[in-house]
Amino acid sequence: MSSSRFVITVIGLDRVGIVAGISRVMAEHSVNIADIRQTIMGDLFTMFMLAEVKSNEFGLPAFKDAMSAIGTELGVQVIVQHEDVFRFMHRI
């Protein structure tokens, strides 16, 4: 069994159900939350998660599509990046 880690970013106007909707989709894809940070700045909701999946059958494209769909439903932007890609893009 292999393990992959992802950084999930959620940004948008605050409303009820964002965390519930995002975590529901993650659970449906057997994605675990390894770390989570969330804040509300005025009416802007931001959440950053380090997520992990331990399955050889995990499909990243399907997961990204599902996260994008729930983001659209909730009115937020959801970005899913493999941890290695995130680190490469944000190195100093």
C-alpha cells in the first residue's frame, strides 16, 4: 500500500456547511485529514489542509473533480495539489 499526501486549499465567502461538505467528499474518497488550519477574515473563509490517502486504488483526477464540484456547490474555490507540487511551487 502506498501513501500520498495532498495540500487542499479552500477559499470563498463564509457560509454554513463548508467544512462539512468538503470533509464529506474527502471521506467518500477515503482521504484522511492529517492537519487542518482554518480562519475567517471578515466574511472570507480560508482553510488549508494536509490530507493523506493510503490506497493503491485512489484516483486523483476523480478526487479533484469531486472537490471542484463540491466547491462549486458551496460557492468556494477548492484547489488540490500533491504535496510535492505544492512544495515545489512555494519554495523560496
